[in-house]
Amino acid sequence: MPSEKDNDDVVRVDFAFRRELAEKVEGNLASFCYQCGACVGDCPATTYSSEFNPREIMLKVLYGLGDELIGGDSILWQCVNCYNCHERCPQEVKPVEVIISLKNMMADRGIYPPAVKKIIHTFETTGRTVPLSDAINRKREKLGLPPLEPVPMDEIEKLFEPLEEEGEE
Ligand code: SF4
Ligand code: SF4
């Protein structure tokens, strides 16, 4: 009889993946998930996608199944960062912040969809995620709002400078 060790179907926790994620999410929040599913009920991404389920994402995080979460066709980009799951979770797991950290891990590896690449380029060149246009300012004028001014790019460029080591002279 094959031992459990020899069985390829056994799910093995990828601790390296969990450690990498834990460094990004303050407090290693995913560890407190007890799979109640409360985060699913008010999730708009779940409403519109049969594939997306924050409870299942947290389960994969608990198992350390990084390969199923991080990849070119990752479902994580379907999350719209609405924070409904955060408000519903009785364990204060903050699934949305776990998902954002997973997206950051993908970005660190240069894996993101073309639409996100376009937003990054717009931010790097204009300091905004949506480019400023006359149409936007006309709408603002109708609403009695002041026009938006261009973003000072020297301040944005500072964001891309490597952070100095903490405590470095
Ligand atoms: S933040 Fe993402 S996972 Fe959470 S409820 Fe909204 S869409 Fe769903
Ligand atoms: S609501 Fe919180 S504890 Fe419940 S499944 Fe979702 S993340 Fe886990």
C-alpha cells in the first residue's frame, strides 16, 4: 500500500509561498480564516463570476497553493477592491488586503493583465490612474467643482526611488 508520502495527490503546504505572503500582509491575517464563507455573500466579483470566491481563495492561501493563485490568467484581478469582504469577515482576516498583496506579488514577478499595465503606464506618465481630459473638467464644472490641475511629476518620481534602508545614515 503506497504511503501518504508517495502519493502525488497529497496537497502539500507551500510554506515558502505563505512566508512571502505573510511578509506583505501585516499580521499574517489569512491564518485566522476559519472558512465560514461570510465574505462570499456580498462579493460583487462572486456575483458576476462563477470562478471567483474569496473563501476559496483564502483556503488556497492557507494551503499555500501559490501556483493556483499567481499566474498569467489569475482570477484575483476580478476583485474590485470594494472591501465588502472585510466588513463581513468575523475574524478580521481582511481578504481584500490578502488579495491585494497577492496582486503585488504578481506585479513583483511582472505578471499582470494588459489593462493593469496600461493603468501603471498612465500613472507613471501623468501621476493619475485615469488621464486628465477636457471632458472630465467639463463634467466637474457642471457639478460646481474646480478643474483638476496636472499632478507634480517630480513628487510621483520620488515614489519610484528605491527606499533607503531603515536607519541608514
Ligand atoms: S474586495 Fe474583492 S473579494 Fe472582497 S468583496 Fe470586494 S470584490 Fe469580493
Ligand atoms: S469571512 Fe473571513 S473567516 Fe470567513 S471565510 Fe471569509 S475570510 Fe475566512
